[in-house]
Amino acid sequence: MSGRIQKSAAEQAHVAEAEQREDADRTAMRPPEGASPGHPERAGALAFCPHRMVDAVTQIAPEELKGRGIEGLILDLDNTLVLWRKEEMTEEVLAWLQALQQTGIQLCILSNSLFGKRSARMAERLGCHCVRGARKPGRRGFLRAMAEMKTSPARTAIVGDQMFTDILGGNRSGIYTIMVRPLHRREFIYTKFVSRPPERLLLRWFRKRGHI
Ligand SMILES: [Mg+2]
């Protein structure tokens, strides 16, 4: 009899714990109090359209992201933070990343490369998260980055220079997407000759319609 009572108490505790977890999950999906309700969904053709365009990452003010309720920022590497296949960041970019961290925004490098050690080295140096083998624009890498940072789509943003990987993947994952002008014209030959021309056309089209 007492065994059954004990089991029932244990079960109740288990249910209460599960309910508490559910409540916490629900809360986590909501933007924090005082923050804007979030960003508009980018579906259909607008899945290619960033929420915001900047000339350089340093134009993104940490306080502005914080004001939007952003708690985690996903970072593209090549031609966003560093030159293509390079590892050195400018002092300005480094200072910007540190300012983000000081504001309480977590960072996660999201890299399509599976075997390269560069992103892991950079993440270690910055003291931030890193997800490799992301296969952008697939959603899995974005979900892994959010799991690392323990953030929800409403509280996450990405900054990247490519529409068909960074922006499309970010929009498909429901996060706030910021497209940055590439740091340099030197890049992967496929990107240069296959991705960039339609990217330019679409950007012009989105601009004309006032989406960016
Ligand atoms: Mg890039």
C-alpha cells in the first residue's frame, strides 16, 4: 500500500516537473517583456528577402538587437566577418562582437564546412558557440545553433552575406535575417557566377516593392 502511495507521489512529482518544463518552453517561445513582438514571417517569395540590409556588420547596434528581444546571433563567416577562407578579423569587427557579448547576446558561428577547423578555432578565440556542417539553407543547422544558445526563433537573428544560404535558411527557420554586403569580391566561383546575379535581381525587386 505504502509502495503504491510512494509511486503515486513520484508520478505526481514527475507530472508537475513535466508541466513546469512545458510552461518554461512556452515562455521561451515568447519575446521577453518590453521587447517588440518579433519580426514578420518571410514566406513564399519573401523567404529570399532579408528583414534588414547593412553595408557592414558593425552597422548593427547591439542595443537595437537587444531591443528586438534578440538573445542569440548566428554568424556567417566568409565575406561577413572575415575575407573568404581567411581567419583574421579587423579590430572594428572584433570590437563589435565583444560589444554584442557584453550586451548579453550570445554568438554562434554557423558554417557549411564539415571538416575545416577554422570556425572552431575562431569560436574558441571569441568564446562563442559553433555549428559546423550546417548545410545552409537547410533548417537543421539553424536549429542546432538555437539549441546551443538555448534561444527560440523569436529571440534569434542571423547575419550573413548570401541570400540563398544565410537569408533563405534564416527565414525558413523563422528567425530575424540581416543581409550584409560582402566584404570583398573574392569568393567561391559558384557563388560569384551562379548565386550573385539572381541575388542582385531579387534584391532590386524587393527594394522596388519596399520590402527592404
Ligand atoms: Mg558568406
